[in-house]
Amino acid sequence: MVPKNFNPTYKHPLYFIRKGLYRKISLYAPQLKGKLLDFGCGEKPYQSLFTNVTDYIGLDYDGEGHDHQNEGVDIYYDGKTIPFENEYFDSVFTSEVFEHVFGLQQILPEINRVMKPGAQILLTCPFAWEEHEIPVDYARYTQFALKDMVEKNGFKIIQIDKNGHFMSALHQLFVLYIHDHWMHRLPILGKSNIFKKMVRQIGIPIMNMVFSLVEPFWPKSDRFYLNTIVIAEKIAH
């Protein structure tokens, strides 16, 4: 089961970004098979979606910005070298991680090295999002930047997809602002736990439900969105 925090209800302030990612990963996860590396695994929230995987190995980096206490990390690496032999994995999954890798151009060859020829990678990256896991938050990549970097490091693109669109991204960012900043800084009310509870338990669910009802009637534009999803395959040499 995917934890509720990553498959949320309307009550969650991150409903649109998390629910959208859950749906996209659910859609593409069955394509990954065999021995899988979850690069930057954290608590492995999406592990249950990979039903065609025989071994699920979680790798992460023990650094500042993210507390790995009580998470399901199997192996830690030094940020440079993945401690597995060449062509070890049949597939790789990495979600919301690449923005935290400062030398992404240096780690992509490492990911390629531990993958078998023809192995697939499923990756997701935020496009429109606030700074997080500070100070280890280094980049926001367009689909074109990801395509260029992936292709230059021994992969061919199978598909590029997006989570969200212009209006859903704006709504999600507005709800995030309300939850994380606005209600905490209001004079008097910002100090009231009752007011904060009302915003979380009533205000945010209503905003999310109302937007879900009107969303189908908004003209769609995917020039601004929440996440990029990429599926690529290691090129056999």
C-alpha cells in the first residue's frame, strides 16, 4: 500500500502534486521489471506499485536537508559512486531526487553503468515547486534539459509525460502558500491553533474539492506544470 501522505485525499495540502504523481507512477510502474534500484529511495513510498519487480533495492545519500531516520534505505552511497557492479540492475526508479543532485551530469553515467543493456529508468522531477529540503535543492529542469542530459548519457527516450497543467499548478502552489506561510503570519489569527485547524480541516479540503469540480472547464495549457515524468532505456553498445 502506498502511504496516505503519497496517495492523499482532498484534505492534504499537497493533494494535486502528490495525487498526480501517484497516478503517473501507477501508470508506468508495471513497465519496470526484474531487479530494481530505487535511487534516492527515502521511505520507498511507491514500492507496492512495482508489481513486476523481483528485487527492490533502495539507495540513498546520508546528507543534510533530509532526515532518513525510520526510512527503508537498504544502502547508502557517497554521492559519487553507486556501490554495485556493472550491469547489475534490470530497471531503475527515481522520483523527485534529481533536483537534489548537484552534479547530475556526473551521476547519470553511474546510473547507466549499473543498468543492464535495454534496462529502463522511470524518473520524475519537479518543474514548478518551492525550495525544499534546504539547502540541498539545486535545480528545476525543463523536459528539454532532462531529455538532453539523459540522451547524452547513454539512454534513449521512450516517453515524456507531465503531471498537472497551468491552472492545477497555480492552484497547488496557492494552497501550499496558504498552508505553509499565509496562516502562520496573520496578525492574531496566525497564533491561533483553532484557526489553523479550521484552515487545514475545512478550508483546504473545500478549496481542493471546488477546484476539482471546475478544473474540467478551464482551458488546458501544459507550458506550466508540476512534474516531468521520463521513461528511458539504456542503449545497448
